[in-house]
Amino acid sequence: MMAMILAAGRGERMRPLTDHLPKPLLKVGGKALIEHHIISLAAAGFCDLVINHAHLGTQIEAYLGSGERYGVRITWSREPDGALETGGGILQALPKLDGEVFLVVNADIWTDYPFARLAKPVSVTSSSSLAHLVLVDNPPEHQQGDFVLRDSRVLAEGTPRLTFSGIGVYHRDLFRSCQPGRFPLAPLLRSAMAQDRVSGEHYSGAWRDIGTPERLNEIDRMLSAQS
């Protein structure tokens, strides 16, 4: 299975840090955010990666190169200024993603999630689930949560709610009716949930959305203390 890292976001809430440096290259614990993902993915057996980018994307390419020094092969999906959002970015990258299912990870999170859990085929097939989502406890900044997990199925409505981690496995049929352009992923997922075609799991380990400079500094202090 291949993996894709979503790295095309502008990082508006991280300004001015992201005025001259793309968000995935901001460092915590001595490594760029995106490096933590690449190292973890490689250790879990994901050796073929697709990375999309837009804002200052050439810096990401120059920093990571071909991926050889991490033991992976990187294919780049370059997006126009303004990016294509999550759904549009994945749709554009589909021709570069081999196989029926693939893993997608947001570049702007930090987690110790064991990606090896998803390295083997999970219950994502065109005849049952179109997506498998990793959900986490609601962080202080997002206490309302996103979705409900019930008997390994993900629902759009109900309680108690959990937060989508930005880690998911998708079947390419999820994007079958989509047209190229800029669009979010969430409506596709909600539509699939209405058909009972989204499975999920709850991860209770370390996870943070690196959405502000304060959260970036928090994770950096934590990782630096551990080294």
C-alpha cells in the first residue's frame, strides 16, 4: 500500500512563521514536522510516498529530495497557488497512487500512531467500506469533535463524538464521481457514512494538531525533553 502526505496547506494560523517557510518544514524535536511522518511511515513499511504541495512547495522538494536518505521513494504532486484542499489534492494525486486503497496523513499533525496497524489491507473495499478513519479524543481546541464511532463504524451524527486525526485509509472509489478542482474531503466522507461505508478506530495515544505557534512550541518542548 502506498501512502500520501498532505502538505499543501498555507498555514495561515502559523503566520508569520509560514510567510517564508512552508508549514511541513517547521521543526519540532530537531526535525521538520513532515520528517517525523516519513520516518514513522518508512519504519512501518510504507516505502512509496506521494506528497502534494502548493505554498512554497519547492522548499519541501529541496529539503526532502527523492526520499532516499529516509529509505523511501517520493513522488511529488504539485498544486496551483491556493492549493486544492484535501479532496481535490487527493483526486489530483490518484494517478500517482498505485492500488485500490492508500493511506493519507495530514502533514500538520504530530502523533506516535503506529502506522504498521494500517500497513496491511484493512476493511476498505468497494463493496463495503470506502474509508477507514483513525479517531482521537477531542483536544481542548476542538471539544465538539467530528464524528461518532459505534461498533467500528463511523457516523456523522450522534454522541459521544471524537475528532478525526487526519489519518485515514481510502478506496479510490470514494472519489469516483468527483471532478478535478478545489474541494474538501469531509462531504465525501459524510456521504459515505450515510451509506454505512466508513469504518474506524479510536486511538488513545499521543496526537496533536499543530495549528498554532503555541502548539508547535508545546510539542517541541516535549520532544526536546525526551531526547
